[in-house]
Amino acid sequence: MNITENPQNALFTVFGLLDPTEPPKPRGASQRAFRLDSFYVDEYRGVFSCACACGRSEPLLVASDDFRKINRLNHLYACPVCIQEFKSAKTMKDKLEVWLRQNKREIEADQHLHLPKHTEILFDASSGTTIRTRRAVFQAFFEDELASKQFVMTKCNDEFCINPYHLMICRSPAGKITPEMKHDVVVWSSTLGWSNLKIQHQIQLKYGRSVSKRSISNIKRSWQPSDVMKMS
Ligand SMILES: [Zn+2]
Ligand SMILES: [Zn+2]
């Protein structure tokens, strides 16, 4: 049975209410507003309206008499969609994705976001391989499947930050210059006389990586005539 099917079922799943009374419709202005785990609760005469922060479910209505009897059947109070996701999340990656979806509207761009325990790599049970944490965050948050050529980098300078708003896609990871790339830079500049711009373009084409013109200059500067022989 799908727990989202029926609001009465939801009152059991979410609040542990076995035999809830039919709640009246909220009328007039909210008398009191407060937070209950994932819920924004508004109290009206005779009824509490509980709207999950994820924004994916209709608010749950609980009659005031019942509201006194609620208890946490699950780890937290949240809408049935959130609870179902929570229950089926097994790996750290699943749990992180669930959390991101549930807190999508709560994540703000103006501060860094950290995991309780930082990890660079997550296990992806669906593919049986690993995935970089930031890549998983970006894909889950923006609901965008990235191509293998697309890499996720941070825009902020906090090395532990995973705030999706502080991430960006780039075509290739910066940096890591391999011995083969160095070899090509030396050959292309010394033998073929190519400009740094042309070398940069060619590195991008051949290796799918972006290397700064400064790095290319540095490779050329540190070049010794015997290097080409050694690397060939
Ligand atoms: Zn929810
Ligand atoms: Zn940040």
C-alpha cells in the first residue's frame, strides 16, 4: 500500500494517530505558527495545518484534540513523501539526496553548507561505483544528470562546502598536468613553434582538460632539452 494514498493513512504514518477524527477546515487567520521538525505548523481554531518544508505535499490537517496525542513513529515529523524516501534510503548517497530534496527550499545561497562528517566520495549503489560527493549533490539538487565530460567544481573557497549554489559545472577538471601533456607541450612549442593559445586549445582537444596559459609557460620554462628524450 502506498502511504501517500489517503490522508487518514498519512495521519497514522506521520503522527501515529490510529483513529483520527475528521479535522475541520482551517478558517480565519492563523493563531500561532511554529516549527515541528520538517513541518511549518499553523494553528487555527480546532485544527493544526502542517506543511512540510519540502513543499511536495498538501498540508496535513490534524484536529486539535488529536494534535495532543501525536508521536514520532519515525525519526522526525515530515510529510509522507519525505518519510517514504527516508525509509528507502540505504546508503549515505541516498540519504544525502533525500535530505537535499527535502530541504531544497531551505538551503540558502549566502552561506556554506557542510556535511556532519565530510567525505569526498560516496558509494553509488545503483551503478555499483563511486561518485564524487559534489557531483552527487549537484545532480540531486538541480535534478540534472551530468555527462561524463562535465565536472563539478566549487565557486567558494571553502574546501568542505557542498552548498549546491556554490557549485558549478566545467568542461574539464582544472590542473593535473600529466607527463604526457608536458611532453606534448614541449614538443609542440619547441619543434612545431606553436603559441601558448594554440597549445592550450590542442590540450583541450586531445585530453579534455583546460590548462592555463601560465601553466604552459611554466612547463616551457622548466623544460630541459633532455626531457623530450626521457619522456619519449
Ligand atoms: Zn516533505
Ligand atoms: Zn561554500
